[in-house]
Amino acid sequence: MRIGIYGGTFNPIHRGHITAALAAREQLGLDRLILIPASVPPHKRLPQGSASAEQRLEMAVLATAELGPWAEVSDLELRRTGMSYTSDTLRELRQRYPDDELWLLMGSDMFLCLHDWHEPEVILSLASIGAFSRTEESEAEAFARQKAFLESEFGARVALVDNRRVVELSSTEVREALPAGGGADLLPEAVYGYIRREGLYGAQCDLKHLGPEELRPIALSYLKPKRMPHVLGTEAEAIRLAQQYGADVTEARIAALLHDCTKKLDLPAQLALCEHYGIELDELERRALKLLHSKTGAAVARDVFGVSDEIYSAIWWHTTGKPDMSLLEKIIYLADYIEPTRDFPGVEELRKTVRADLDAGLLMGLNMTIREMEEMGNPIHKNTREARDYLLKNGGTTMKTPKELAILAAKALNDKKAKDIQVLEITDLTTLADYFVIATGSSNTQINALVDNVEKELHEQAGEEPLHREGYRGGTWVLLDYGCIAVHVFNAENRQFYGLEHLWRDGKQVDLTGILEEKE
Ligand SMILES: [Fe+2]
Ligand SMILES: [Fe+2]
């Protein structure tokens, strides 16, 4: 593996560093990059008003969002006490990566005086050098001379990284742009947000009542790089849903941007925030990190960013849901669930449902959560159950037509591997029911399992309970009567004996192709 080692004060890390790292990756074929923020380096004093070591480290981590998962940040030099030398860093890295190629990356100024560093022979024996070359003719000559010198004197391996496409940029220029409100185009988005929120380098920003555009970099600076696409996806989905269902788009964007703002904190930090904001917790919440971040996130959003009560509440309820949710609460709950980077079995069906009918989507989402928790053996928060039950009782738009119920029953049978499932429309033939759903089970046990699943699904998805049930104990046939639909499950022998399809042959068969997937 080829590992690039890119050290620097990173005060702050900026787009010049990012483009240089990308050029090195491409030209040297690097597989991995380790950014190493330097502790106050031997040959450099940091200017007044600089970021602390922890802040420089944090900004480097945020910057990896623009590099991708091949890049990481090491605090190896910041942890070291006393003078910190590159030769020591390379010794440590060599131990950690005994079989890999190490490439020490550096700018031209550094490269031209490399022979004067502490223990240059150690440095050059442990790592190859990737030097960023710039445009000027004079420099090209100096580079060639230095390369030849290091090669003959130290047996060094030196490669020049052509960095001419990059606009020359220094941290000094970046720092100078910040007090006047500039710098956004010079910095990775989350780094810019971090500087603004921390008020570094004289950057001023009132965090209260920001609009979404100004808020976005700051919101990103609260996240782990791998979570940033999720939050941006949630914002995009929240905009779509707010437009479709007539919610305030700006409020939806702000809530989406801040909904996971405390997600990266660990349990002790979450509990400390709960204490600070006087958030009372139940037994389950005290142990469940996932449930805490929505509450602390809401508190931070209100305290730090001055968000409205509606936004506060949408963030507060975004993991569990609750009975009688507001439009914004539903939108944030669902945007978080179905945003474009989400990928789990059933997400496409959920997306379709949400876009067709918000409440039906909400019900489906709540049911999926409940089922997943049940399958994993995790406790289900009572608010989630209550949210589901509330929707079932007060559904309105979630009321299913008889045909939808019949298809739901057919799917429930199919899920448990029933054979020969048929749905007959008999609306015009009898007042008994609108639809018959008929299926065959292979054994008494399976018949009971099939019927149980129909009851469970119709309860969860539609809030329907059978009016009565016949033959349950016998097991060779069962009838579930829901009024508008009747579900008949037989064993093969009884199916033939009763011949319902034949009896009701004037009924219309509902075409189930594409509705029922093959079950293994
Ligand atoms: Fe969340
Ligand atoms: Fe989220």
C-alpha cells in the first residue's frame, strides 16, 4: 500500500491543501492519506489569534469530508510532548506500517531546505518524498538541483507532484479574508462553518436565526464527515416534502440541517447535555444513545441557533415520532428516513408511499421501525407505538379501500409462503363481502401461521381487526371475516372440497402479477 503523509500546521486547513492532496493521490497512486497536524513546529511560530491544537485537529477531520474515506487524520504529533520532529513521526509510522510505502508530501519551501531538517538521513531512509512543484521557471531549476542533491547525498527517492492547476493559496491569505466575512470559497465547507461558529481568526458570526444557506456550513461542522451526506440528503428531501405538502420550506431546511447536530457525541457527553438543559429521561432513554441525540439536538438548536418552537419540536421527535405529529414533525421524521443516501430493504416502497400520501408513509415508517426493533430484540419506545396507534385510530387518509385490504392480506399470505393465492372481486355478486382472498397452506401449523400474519399485517398497516374468525382451532381451514373482505385459508384437500373459485366463478380475479414477489 502507498501511504501519503501530509503534515502541516493546517492553521487552518484550506482548499489548497485539498487540491494538493488530490494531485498527489492521482500522480503518486496513493492508496491512503494521513493528515498530521503539527504541534508548534520547530521552525515556525504560530501567529496571534490562531486556532488551538485541538481546533486545528478538528478542522483537519472536517476537511476529510472533501477528500473521502481514503483520508484520515492522526493526532500523533499533537500527542507528543516536547520538540516534535518529522523523523520521529516517520519512525512511529514505519513501525505501524512496516510493509507499506510511505510518501512524505511537502510544499516547495520545505522541499528546498529538507537537508537542513533534523535527521534528514532518517527521514529520507524511511520515506519517499512527494514535493509539490509550482509554476515559476526559477523554481523548476532549484527543484531539479535539490532532487539530484538529495538522491546522490542520501539515496533519496523523490517525485515531483505537478500542482500547477492549483491556485496558489496560503493560510495567511485565508486568515486575512475571514474577518471581513470572506473565505467561504477558500475553505472546505465544514471548516468554514467551524471557523465561523468558533469565531476563529477574527471571523464574526451571530449564530441566532441564520437562514439555511448561512447555517449549512455551520451545521456540517457539528458532524462526522461520514454523516454529512446524510444531513444534506435530509435537507434535500425535507425541501421536496415541504413543497409537496405545503410546509414552510425554510423551517424544514433548518430543522433538517440541525436534526443530528449532537449525533457524534458519546453517552457521557449526551447525558451531560441533558443535565445542562434539564432534559428529563426515562429508563430506556438513559441507555439509548440513539434516542438522546434528538433531545439534546433540539436543545442545542434552540439555545445556540434560536430556532422556533416548531423546529425544536421536529428535531425533538425525529427518532421516535409521537401521537398527533405536526406537519413539520412528520416531514423531518420521514425526510430523515428516506433521504437519497438511505439504502435498506423496503426503502423504495417507503419513498413511494411517502410521496403518494404523507400519513400512509408515516404509518409505514413507524411500522418498519417497530418491526426492525422487534426483530433485533430491541425495546421499542412507547412514543413510537403510540404514534402508530394514533395514526391507525385517526388515520383519515390512511383508510384502505377493500381492494387495498385484500391485496394487503394476499401479501401477508405470500410472506409466509402460502400456495396458490387468489383474490376474487365479488362486489356485484353478494353482500357477504367485496373480496375473497383464498390461499392454501401445507399443514395445520402453516395455516395458523398464515392467518396470524394476515391479522398482524392488517392490524399494523390498516388498523383492521377481524369481525369474526371460524375454524381457527381445527386448522384444516380458517376464515377471517373483515366485513368487506373475507380471507379463506385451506389445506389442499379442503380447498378442492369447497371449490370456492368454482362457486364464485362469476367473480373477477384480481391480477396479482408484480404484486406478490416469489418467496424462497
Ligand atoms: Fe437522528
Ligand atoms: Fe438523521
